[in-house]
Amino acid sequence: MSDINITRLDASSADFNRQLQHLLAFDDADDLEIHQRVLAIIADVRNNGDKAVIDYTNRFDHRAVTRASELELSPETLKSAWNNLPAEQAQALQTAADRIRAYAEHQKMESWQYTEADGTVLGQKITPLDRVGLYVPGGKAAYPSSVLMNAIPAKVAGVGELIMVVPAPGGETNELVLAAAYLAGVDRVFTIGGAQAVAALAYGTETIPAVAKIVGPGNIYVATAKKLVFGQVGIDMIAGPSEILIICDGKTNPDWIAMDLFSQAEHDENAQSILISTDVAFLGAVELSINKLLPTMERAGIIRTSLTTRGALIKVSDLNAAVDVANIIAPEHLELSVEDPEALCKNIRHAGAIFMGRYTAEALGDYCAGPNHVLPTSSTARFSSPLGVYDFQKRSSLINCSQAGADTLGKTASILARGESLTAHARSAEFRIK
Amino acid sequence: MSDINITRLDASSADFNRQLQHLLAFDDADDLEIHQRVLAIIADVRNNGDKAVIDYTNRFDHRAVTRASELELSPETLKSAWNNLPAEQAQALQTAADRIRAYAEHQKMESWQYTEADGTVLGQKITPLDRVGLYVPGGKAAYPSSVLMNAIPAKVAGVGELIMVVPAPGGETNELVLAAAYLAGVDRVFTIGGAQAVAALAYGTETIPAVAKIVGPGNIYVATAKKLVFGQVGIDMIAGPSEILIICDGKTNPDWIAMDLFSQAEHDENAQSILISTDVAFLGAVELSINKLLPTMERAGIIRTSLTTRGALIKVSDLNAAVDVANIIAPEHLELSVEDPEALCKNIRHAGAIFMGRYTAEALGDYCAGPNHVLPTSSTARFSSPLGVYDFQKRSSLINCSQAGADTLGKTASILARGESLTAHARSAEFRIK
């Protein structure tokens, strides 16, 4: 196997910013044809409900469903998936679920209010979503850990009913996924997928109840459908390829760092693994580790493509320069494999999750550290956050004016409303002036 | 002027749910032609920067701009707009700004972390967005109150730079809007609008800096452009027509209730004003008030169309039934004009803002009560929240594993990763096991 050829950059070079933008660029253009095909599926499901869902499911998932009720898995099916799990896997899933739940409990928002001197009360009331849909991909990309990461925060938020959809190509289901659904407390599971599943959750059918929000990853049809039903329901972020950025001072075992880079690269050819170091000799050592370890990896082909086309080893003059690069990249996963990660972390402004210290492998966060592994990709950490309990709660403003408060506020509102020529607003306020 | 004809419904009738859905239905279908026109404008601005922005601005806003620098208003222009304001309006805007800021301070999220027994630290770090774009419509729909409501929470969040865009048709600007921008601490103002302004903010040009998130209302081109740049930047919700739902026990002055209904109806023909009462005689009294007051209103034509086509008076058997209807509607604005609004409020699950008691006119909340007037419309209160400080902050997960923590977690992660056939993940975790 030939040595791998990874892009080398130097942050002090005059052309670095342009090179970095080129490295990060990822063409994720909207495909108009897919867009139109998905629009048609959504319209069909809205108009024809179960019948359309059955037709698409039979066609795309090679099934022979005749009644919509066949699309739902019984609670017993989920329970027996859990009961049939090897003890070691059950124990590991249970540990992960417990830790995800414990962390999520810290994210719960609470209602608050305060009373002003004149007796007027202002506040914010927190309520959970009534019903949420969780999309789980079928086939090889079916990850029980993702079921836990999406379902547990919803349950902690107090969501009334959690509906999971997962395609069952040829009728085949993934027992680990069903076991995770059982463990996470998913309420109902339908074996449907694709744009038709998203449409069914958004608008409801005779059999599948409409939800308030749809979360979870999927292919381009699922992602497009989620974008198109946004507004009718809430959605989580549209996920791009996975990324890791590692900042290392050169004193971590290079094999560890190489394997950490692999752990993103193995996800898919478009995944992006970048290492930044102040120590150019260390970059060389990691490259040697990469070439040493690559032939031993199950997914060597995917890793090689990912590292060759999208990976990079970046030399910086000092750790502050590394932080500057990290803030430009706004990575999904950021490992601070350095002596004093707290000091560095203070200046990090944009990252989905920050893994601090040499022992905090990103993979620990993927499964069981507790924080969510659903994270903003493609630089969206500049404006968005990990999936959390807060995504399954919402706020209502509370305003309760005393008579005195309405008198004072009414005068101000009247002036401003008349300034905007909204006289019904003004007169409505003026009625409450003494 | 003929009496107005408002839909009457009875929640106890067998057909009520269908009638209610019919009343709420609002066709807001995506227009493919607008979609494609906006896509072209975005591509043009991405490729040609300032030149494209100038071209569209000259064409759509009837201007004769030759250099991009002409598009920016000077700080002095904003300051003098504020200085030239009549004292009464300046005082009212200042009062509103102070109250909006005081309420917003309660929404600020703070970082947190906790340490586990083995020394592992988990937490969440809060950071503000670097730079935000605020879209302000030009012409008659230019509301200084909206500038305050969008800009102040961003500033409270600690956003580094706030860029406002507002079209200036024929070169005309709205002095009240500029004064509000000055008061709210907006950093830079460009007189551009439409899809070209959204594209410029999303991707940046030579003159207009790229932002992380775009907020603020706009016409269908602006709304479509915001949808299309979502992902490149964050956006707030896409606002539909304004709505008010009033629940009244029949003991509030019917003139007050009529004017509260008008205060939404005057916004636009598609606005929706609905009154629910247990007292059918009161519904009649409000109808009389409507017909008495309507001829005195500046926007009588708009109000009449709105109330006739989208308004309703709904009779319910008791206040619990009213709450059930409110939870189906999930209104933007909900007035609880009853004796004990706290009792009713407990059971409200979905509403953008809740106005409690007979003195709390919705108009007070629009201007100066403190809570934001940017609220989820069209039933989206089922899954989304008022605009707030939290929309201008984001979270990063923090994970700092001790050596002991990595040892324990590594074993769990290894089992789960191997269950998902992700062996680089597994080996990365295993490297940290003692």
C-alpha cells in the first residue's frame, strides 16, 4: 500500500487564508431535480396519506405491505430486541443512556418571572413539544448511539410522544437500533423512510400521527424533505460530512492522534480530519503513524480517500495562531490535545464540542461521555449548537400588567404606535390608561 | 358603511374541528418562479459582489449609486436622526429600549460545568455570535419598534457587530428607523434591501461583511432568500401574517376587546383575529362594538377585510374548552382577558406570548412591556419560541476526561463502536484504556 499524501499547510504563509478556504469548501449545492421529486412525494403523502406511504415504501424499500398497520412495530418487538441483546452490549448501551440522560438533565430550561414595582409581572413559560418524530436511517448507517442521542434529550424535555421512523429495506430491521429505541423510551416505531416518512410525520396520515418537530439524520432525499417541511414542523440542523480538528502541542502519542483523525475519516469519503501543531516534527511523526496504522484499518479505503482529498496537517507558529485557525474553521469536533486545554479553550469561540486534554478522544464523546453527538457541521458552529433538551422545549412570553402598569406602559405604547401609524394599537393601549 | 360579517363558530358543534382547520388554513405555498429568481440573485451577488448589489439596488430601489461606499450610512446620519427626534418620541423609544433590555438580560444563557467523581469534567460553554445581520423593511412597513426588538437582544447577547440593512427606495430613509438603530447600538447600516441584501449578508462582498445569522422580517423575496441561504448562515423564523386569539369570560369592556381584535387586523388583510368566549351575549356585544368603532378607524378597509375573511367569534361551553381551542391554534398572541388568568395560563401549552388580565392589551407587548414582539406565527408556537437573547448565543459541549475517566468510558465506547463497525472509533478509545 502506497504512502498517503496529505495536504500540508503553514498558517504563516501569505496565501494561507485562501488555501484554508479551498480546503474547507464543500459543494453541497441544492439539486433542483431532487427538490422537485421530493416536492411531489410530499404532495402525494399530503393528499393520499397511508396509501401514498405504502406505495413509496413498497417501491423504494422493496416491500409488500398491504395495510398501513403492518408498518408499525409492536412494543413487544422492541422489547425482545432489547432482551436478546448480548449482556456486554446491553450494559454498554445502558451506561451510555444513563450518562446521556444525566448530562441532558443539566440542559433543562425552567420557567421564570419577575414582578415590577407597580405589580406588573413579566416572565417566560417553558413547555415541552407535544410530539416529536425521530428519523433513523436504515441499512449500514443505522447507529444505535444516534437513537440514544436523539431520543433521550426529547424524553428529558418531557415530550409527550416520540415517534421513530426507520426504513426496513426488504423488511429487514436492525436489532441494535430497535434495542436502543426500547432503552430510550421511544413510544412508537414505523418502518418507513425517505421523503415519504418525513412527509407523513409533518402532515400526518390516517395511521401516522403528525408531529411538531422532526430530528435525526438521513440521505439527501430526507434532508431535502426536512428543509421543505420546515415551517409546518420544526427541524434540527441539516448535517454535512463529519469533521474533526485537532490542536496538538506535539506531546501526545502520534499513534493516538493518527487514530483520532481516522475516527472521523472512517465515517465517509467527504469527512474532514485536520491536525494543527506548533511542532513540524510532530506533524511528520503523525504522518508516519498514519501510514503505519492505515493498512490495519477495516475502512482503509474510505480513510485514505478522506485524508487525501479533505485532510490536512497545518503548522502554526504558536497555540494562539492555532486558536485563530480553529475559530475560522468552527469545527464540529475540536480536540485540544495540549498540556493546558482550559487556557486554550477560553479563546475558542466556535466549535460544536470541545474535547480537552490528551485522554479525551473524540470517540468517547460519540458514545458515552454524555454530551450529544449531534453537532453543527460545515462551520455552522458559528451560529448553532449541539442538539439538546432545549431543542425539545419552547418558550412563551408572559405579560401580566397591573392597572398602574397598563397606565404607564399605555402612554408609551400610544406614542410609539401613532409614530408607526398603527392607530388601533394606540387606541387599544389608550383604553387602559386611567 | 355596512355591518361587518364575522364567522361564528361553536366549539361544541360536531363539525367544529373541521371548521377551525378551515379558518386557520393559510396558503403560503412556495412559489417556484420566485424561488428561481431569488436563486439567480444570490448566485449573482456571490459571483459579482458589490457590482451585483449596486445593480439590483439601482434597478429595484430606483437609485443611482455608482460606488458601494455610497450604500453605507455614516454614524453621524444615525446620530442626527436620533437628535432630531421630537422629545416625546425619543422618550418613548428610550423607555421601550430600556424595558426590552431589562427583560432580555433575564434570558442570557451562562456556561456551566460539573466534575464527576473520577475527575472528568463535563459542561457547556456559551458564546455570542460574532456578527449578525438585521433586515429592516423599507417604506410603509418600516417600524422603529422592530429595530429595537431585533437589535437589543443581539447586543445583550454580546454580538460583536450588528449590521443593519434597510432599502431606501428613491434614496429615502425613515428617520424613526435610523433613530431606533442609533439607540439600539446598531454598528453599521447599509441602504440595501431585497434578496440582494440577504445574499450580501450571507456571503459578504468587498464592502458588506458576511454575518453568521440574519434576522428580521421582509417580503416574499426576502423570506425566500433567507430560506435559501439557511445553512450558510443562521436565520430566524419566517414570519407569517400576524394573529391574535383572545379568550374572554365576558366581563371585559367589549370596546376594549373589539379594539384589541382591530390591533392585529390593521396589520394586513391576512392577519387573523379570533375571540373565544363562554358568553354568547358577550360575543354579540363585541360584534356591536366592532361595528360601532370600525368607521372611526384609519385602516378600516384592511380591518374589515381581515375580520371578514379570517376573523371569528367562537362560543365555548367553559374556559377549559377555550384552552383546548387555544392549544390547537397555538396563536402568536394570546390574550387571557379573564378574572384568573394564572389559572388558565397553567394549561396553555402553545402560544408565542400570553397577555394576562384585562389590562394587558396586546399592543403594550408590541412596544414596551419588555418581551419581544418577534413571535412564532402560523401555529409554529407548537415548536418555536419568541426571538430572544438565546438566538444570538450558541453552545459548545465541553468534555475533559481524566485518565481514570478515559479508562472507564473507553471500555464502553469500544463495545458500542465495534457494534457499529466503526473500528477507528473503537481503537481511538482503546488507546486511552490503561
